Amino acid sequence: MSILRTEALEKTFSGAGAEAAVAAVRGVDLAVEGGEFVAVTGSSGSGKSTLLHMLGGITRPTAGRVLLEGIDLAMLDDDALAAVRRRRIGFVFQRYNLLPELSLLENVALPLVLDGVGHARSDAAAREALEAVDMAHRAGHRPDELSGGEQQRGAVARALVTGPAIVLADEPTGALDSTNSARVVELLQRLVTERRQTVILVTHDPAVAAAAARVVRMCDGRIESDSTSGATAR
Amino acid sequence: MRLRTLLVRQWRNRPGRALAAAASVAVAVGAVVATWAAADASRAGYRRLTETIAGVPSLDITARDGGRFDAMLVPRVVDVPGVRAVVPLFYRPTLLRIGDNRLREMAVGVDAAALAAAGLLALEAGEPCREDDEVVLDATLAKGLGVGVGDEVLFFARRRIARMRITGLATGDSLRWFAEGATVVVDIQALEAMSLSTAQVDRIRIALAGDADRSQVMAAVAGRLPPRLVADVPVGRASMADDVLHSANLGLDFVTALTLAMAWFIVGNAMLMNVAERRRGLSLVRLLGATGRQVRRFVTLEAALLGGVGATVGAVVGLAAAGPISAGISRALQTPATGVAVHPLLVPMAIVMGVGLAVAAAWWPAWEATSLDLLEGLASAPPAAPPATTRKLLVAGGLLTLVAAISEALMYVEVWPPRASVVSGIALLLAFVTVTPFLIVPLVRFLGRFIPDRWRVEGRLAIDQIVRQPIRTALTAGVLVVAVSNGIGLGHAIRDSVEDVLAWYGRMLKADWVLTQAGALSVSREERSADSRRLETLVRGLDGVADVEGIGVATGRVAGTVCVVIARDMPDDRPLPLEPVGMSPDEVRAALARGEAVAGTVLAQRAGVKAGDEVTVEVFGRATPVKIAALVVDYTSGGASLQLRRDAARRIFGMEAADVLLVTAQPGRAAGLREPLEANAREYSMLLRSFSELRRGIDVIVNGVVSSLWSILGLGFVVGSLGVANTVTMSVLEKKRSLGLLRAIGMRRGQVVRMVVLESIMLGIASGIIGLVAGLTTALFIQLASQPLLGHPLKFHVRLDIIAVNLLAAVVVTALAAWLPARRAVRLDLLESISAE
Ligand SMILES: Nc1ncnc2c1ncn2[C@@H]1O[C@H](COP(=O)(O)OP(=O)(O)OP(=O)(O)O)[C@@H](O)[C@H]1O
Ligand SMILES: [Mg+2]
């Protein structure tokens, strides 16, 4: 069974006043298997972020369904959806992933803390996650004291810390230079190969997309192409 | 793009933030206007209250050895600051025939026309008497006799029988002020002529302006008098009302000052947040080439605009609120509401102040934001407070404490007036606020332990938020500390002084009926003594009387200081009506029996007398050494009293007459005594009042004053609450994105709300605790301040109800203020909140 599946997913932003409604996503069917590394590409405004937000339960679709591990997200109330986000999904945004008031370690531990995990255990898990992204030495620093690449690696660590079913990353490298970008991508790749972590990554960058075994191309809210290169495919 | 465009854009983009900043100024200015108007209404109410209860505040000039004196002896005193009018009084018991009734009444000779013109003689009908054959009667007496203006009265004077015409009827209240017991008003020269005593007066009553300090005027007047004459508070008049009102006025000053302090905090806080929140945006503008000065000017301009709008709205709201508040206070004081008389400069001044405050408050964070390293400014987290700030705060706290201590000490040794306690109280409070940043974090951490396990997560995050935002936390806490300490401090002070006065009153007057000497002291001492003895015997012999205690009152001097000498029976079988300081009642009783005296604490302080001293006491021109056995708490004549047993006073000074008779009835027979006592009182020119009548008068004052103070205090609390609500709301709005991020990674809506509310409540409780300590300290300060005012320290009680109400209110206000915006923040679409900047 697919870890994540969408059926005829649609999202229309109703325009306010004179503005016309925007159909950001129009009928997307997508199935993602466990351990897959999927890159979603497409031109700006093609609906990538909107799709990802629906996959992660950040926004609800106008029509269609999202099934995560067989569960229809539309059936869940807000609190249950929050619990799914907390335990089963890891998010990485383009920027401002971390709360500026908290240290890196605290930021990474946050999902566990939210889940009521004790101090000692959440800290240990956060440290482990930071080690996995090679950021353990900066655990006590605040986000402002870290470079953009370091912040993004921290965000990946936070996404991983609960052992989620799937990691959703929206242009995690969009604000980074090529070296840092490569490091983050390499990190995600390693997660897929070493831990069989499922990752969906939205990106503009063909170099980044190339790292993924499967590339989904979007255009005007629809899937234009879906190709598997086989390199890391099962 | 010009900076002004950016300003407008920013407002449009974040209307909540600009609105909250303007609202803070509105709250502050509204508070100042409303509090000011309410304090004014209270002061006016107190003044009218004193006038109705105890008459116009006044002083008497009398002969040192009693009896009449030549009015020519009195120098000019009208020009002494605080003197409203000078009223020579001449009393004469007379026989009248009105219609078919023959009455013995007390006539008083005054310059009636002048009195009426000064507003001191109020007529129900007719006009004041001017000619020799004109008379004004007490309205109640006239009604009882069925006569009115134009009717005739036969006046049996010493020399002749005069036929006089009633020209006016005076209200009892206005007569009572200058002529207690007198019912007939005649022109002073006419009465003197009829009594063959030209230019002689019994006393000269000096009416004081409402805002005059009685003791200052008394000193100034006394300084001009020849040795034969003395100036004093009218004998027998409860100057207690005066003392209560004095403390109440002090309380008013205090509340007004505190509200100003609070307003300053609220504005400072809002402006700081308004600018600090946009630090990144401002840095970006600088990055694009704006100079620091341009940015500061931009921020200052914004503050002035927001301040101007807010101040105008606040002034309007404050004025609108002032009406009902003043009316409520007048009602509480049972004085006629005269409407709000707002000083014409108050509103413009409040607006200028609001704008000035806003600009000043915005300038500092603007300066900080522009002096910040650009990179640091662009960072997303606010910088931690630099250690220099910490040191500065500690130094400021130390200095403020020093100022408070010094001014309190100067006041305690009476170099400074009691009003200085306002200075020390405010300085102390600010000192507490400056140390708040250091106390708040450990306190919050401590409180965190009591968060139930279920909410551990939210609690931990909430504590993090508090700890990581020291400046904001400190400012919010500052508003709360001021509000809570205001409530607790003044609440304690009000209750303590009221209880003190009531306890004294209960000790002093334990009787069912009280007979007091009416105004006349003119008859010779021997005559009065004889009269008094007769009356006492008569009253004692009445059926149903259990006990009669006589109190004699005279003006005297102790070691040169003017005082009231009180001679009182103090029978052994009744509780001692005194509260000695540092000596047991039994010891005092024994000392009094030996012929020693006790001095009121204020007198002791003024005359430099200690317990155990032997001092020269002058009464009726006779100087005698008397030993002071102890000091006692007393409000008679503001505590400047010397008390001794009546038998001793008779022996030492020849004080025989009782000016006051306290009559205790046998159980269940009090009511039946009214008639016989009334008959005797009339015969001997005494006033009869039941204890409950007296008590009612006191209660009107005390309750009125207390409720007026509470209402102003309540106003302060509303202001504090609005300020706190504003601050918390701004702080929640500002965290929109963080809250969205927390939800994105799986925090439930309920958890988010709980976290925000917990943060706020913890801040509320922690500030409440600091405010509690500050409030109790303030209360102690106020009490110390009352030492020179009252002559004795007030007993300090910790009042759990006041504390509980204040802390509870702090928690409820902070919880509500956080809950409402937090609910709104989590109702937002998640997508919208994470894309918020
Ligand atoms: N909240 C919104 N309200 C209205 N329209 C929106 C909203 N969010 C996105 N859109 C519109 O939906 C379309 C898809 O947006 P989306 O953010 O998914 O694009 P994207 O592929 O992620 O683009 P980019 O590569 O630039 O990030 C766009 O036309 C966008 O303008
Ligand atoms: Mg996008």
C-alpha cells in the first residue's frame, strides 16, 4: 500500500471581491511508496507549494482526498490533524523554519515536547537528529547565530526527530548557495537510502531534482509528467 | 518611495498594531482625565461633606482664661492665607415671647448680612437681619411656633423689652456652623447694646478656605494674637472628620500619581513593542540607504501621529467617563452633584502629555533599533538585553529606593509635609518596577512547577517565551506590578485608617445619648460650673439613666503649645476610654488617679514631651506643673490634647463644668430618655444627640470617603487592565507567525491557546506577587506617613481579602487579555499564519 495517495485533489482559492478565483491545483492523482524520494518541479505558480500543503494537512483541499498511511486526512478534525502533523509528517520550509527565541536543540526537540515526551528523552532524540544532520556541535546556538544552510539542516533534523512517515520539504534549498544546497540534498538522499525515509521535495532547481529517483513535473495545477529514473528506485 | 508612504503602508498592513499603540495612548490620556476629574469631584465632595457635617472648616479665637474679650484686641487676620471670613460672635441667653409662647433661647449676635454674603448663613426664606429691630430665626423653631417672615417677636433684654421683626428663617445646618445651639440671630451691635457690653465678643470664628491647611493657618493666626488670646480648633468639634479627609486627600494624591505612573508604563510598553517589532523592517530601510536620523524621525513622526489620535480619543472618552464617575462619587459622599468642573487646561495638557509620552516612549527603541548593527537588526530574534542595561536598571532601582527612604525619613521627622509620602511612595514603586526584570524570571520558573502535568508542554513553551523576551516581559510585568500594588497598598491604607478612626470613636464615645455644650462660653466660669453641676445631678436622677460621664473641655497650653485640655470622669467600673502607647491601661488608670495626665501623641510630638516628663500646663490663666504619665492615641483636635481625670482637673485648674455629658441608659430604656433629656438640654443650652445620630454622621463621612477612594482605585484597576490587555494583545498578534509554525509542526489549536494563556497568567501571577510585596511596602510607607499626621502609628494588618481580590483580578485580566486574541490567532487559516511576516 502506498504511504501517501491523492485522488483527484483540487484546490481553488476563492478570489476576494473583484479578483478572480485561482485554481491552484486541479485534479492531482499521486501515489508515493515508502522509501521513495520524490521531487516536485514546475514553473513558479504551478501549484507545487499548494499541493505540498494539502499533503501535509496544512490546508484542506477543495475537492479530492489525501490518504496518508491509508487514513483520509479529510476525516480528521483539527486536533487529530495536528497530531498527524506532529507524529507522521516532518516539514521543512524555505525559510524561517525555526523559532528565533529557542536554541537549535530546543527547536529540534519541539515536536517531541509538543507530544509530551519528557525532557531527557526529547533532548536525547533531538541531539541524535542533530548528529544525523551533522549539526550537533551547534545545538546550543540560536537560529540567528547560524548560517542559512545550517538553519536548513536544523530544520531537517526537526522534521526527522519524530520518525515521521514522510518528510515534506518546500524548496529547502531555495535560499541557499550551491554548496550548501548540495549538502542539504545529500543529507536528504542519505536519509532515503540509509533509513528508507520517504521524502517529497519541491524545487525549482534541476540539479536538486536530479538527486531524486522520481520527478513529478507540474504545470498549471496538473501533473504534466511523472518519471522514475530508476537510479534509487526500488 | 518616501518614508511617509512606507508608514501608511505599514499601518494598512498591520492595522492591529497601530491601533493598539494608539489605544495605549488613549487609555493613558483617558485615565488621566477621568482620574483627575474624579479626584476633583472627591475633593469638592470632601469639602462639602466637612461643611455639612462639621460646618465650614474653622478656627476660633478665644480668651485664654475663658470669658468675653474686647474685639479691639484682635489684630487683622483676614489677610492670612487660607482665611475665608472672620466672624465675631456674641452669645446671649434670652427670653423671647413669640405669639403666646415664652421661650428661653440662645441668641447670637453676628454681622448677618456679611455672613449671608459670604455664603455662611443660608436662609430658607426672607433676608438677613440688618437693623436693630430685626431678627432671623431658626427655620425649624419658627415652623414649630407657627411664625414666619414679617411676624413679631418680643425680646426681653437686660435693659429693655425690644419689639423685633422676623426678616428671615435660617437653615439649621448653616446656623449650626457658627452658633451651635443658638436659634435666634440678631445684629451683633444690637445684641451688644441690649446687653450693655459694647465691642465684647465671646469668640471670633474664622472660616477657612476649603483647601487651607488648618494647622498652618492656625500657626499664622496665633502668631499675630496678643498673649491674652488663643487660636484653636473649635472646642467640641470633631476634628476627626478633618483627619479622615486629610488622609483621604493624601490617598487621592497617591492614586492620581499612581495612575500617571501607570499611564506612562502603558504607553512606553506599547510604543516599545510597536517599534521593536518592526526592527527588521527598519533595518531593511537603513540597508536601502536611509540614515539612522531619517529612520528615527520617521518613527517619531509615527509616534506623534498615533499619540495625537489616541490622546484625542482618550480625552473624549475620559471626559465622557468623568461625568458618571463624579456623579457616583457625589452620591457616595451624599453631597449634591455639581457636575464635572474640568479645568480648561486639563484636556489640552493631557493631549500634549499623551503625544509627548508617545514620542518619548518611541524614541528610545527607535534609537536602539538604529544604533543596532545592521546585521543584528535584520536577524529575526530580538537581541538579548545587553549587560549594561541590567546594571543601569539596578543602579536606577537603588537610587529610587534611596529617594524613597530619604523623603520618607524627612517626612517622618517632619521636615517635609505629609504629602511627601506621595513622592516616596511613587519612588518606591518605581524601584520595585526596576527590579521586576530580575525577579520575574525566577518567579515564573518557580510557578512553572505548579502547572498540572497535562499542560506540561504548553507550560514549558510558555515559560520559554517569557524568559526569552526579557524587555517585553519586564514592561508588561511593570504595568501589572503598578496596578496590583496600587490596589493592595491603598486598599490596606484605606481600611487601616478607617478602622483606626472607628476604633477611637468607639472607645471615646460609649453612650446612648450625648449632651454637648452649645456655642456659648460667655457666662462666667462660676455660673457655668453651677449650671453644669445642676444639670448633671438632674440627668443622673432621671429614671432609666444607668450612668453619666462628664467631660470638660478647655483650651490650654502645654509647655507653651496650644492644646485642648480634656477632663473626664473615667469611672473605674467602665473601660478606660484611652489607648495608651507603651503602657497598660491599669497603670494609666492608677497614674490618672494620682492626678497625672496623659498627652495625645500629636501634642507630645509638637511640644516635645515624653511620658514621665513634668510639664507646665496653663489653663484659665493658671500655670501648674503636671506629670505626663503616658501618651495616648487621640483624634480630638487632631491629637493635640491633654487628658486627665475630672476630679484632678477640678483640683488643679478649677475645671468644673462638663461640656459633654455621656449618658448611658439602663438596658432597654434608651429611647424613653429622649424626652426628659431634651427638656433638660433646652433648659441648659445643651444639644442632645443620640449616639446613633452621631455615629450616622461619622458613618456618612467614612463610608463616603471610602467608597470614593475605592471607585478611584477601581478606575485605576480598569486602566491597568486595559493596559495589560493591550500589551498582551499586541504580544499575541506579533507572534502570529510563530504560533502558525507551532501549529504546522503539530501543535493543536487548544494547546496553542493554552500556551498563550498560561504565559499570560504566569506573568500575571508573578507580577501579582511582586505587586503584592510592593503594595504591602507602600501600605507600610503610607502608614509611616500617617505618623506625623495622626501622631501615632496605624496598626498594620495584612488583609487577605484585599490581597486575594487583587491577585485574582490580575489573573483574570491577564487570562482574558490573552485568551481572546489567542483564539483569534488560532482561528486563522494555518496557511495564512505561516505566511505572515
Ligand atoms: N492564499 C492564496 N490565495 C490566492 N491565491 C493563492 C494563494 N496561495 C497560492 N495562490 C495561487 O495559487 C497558485 C499556485 O501557487 P503555489 O504557491 O502553489 O505555486 P508554486 O508552484 O509553489 O510557485 P513557486 O515556485 O513560485 O513557489 C499561484 O497562482 C498562486 O498565486
Ligand atoms: Mg512555492
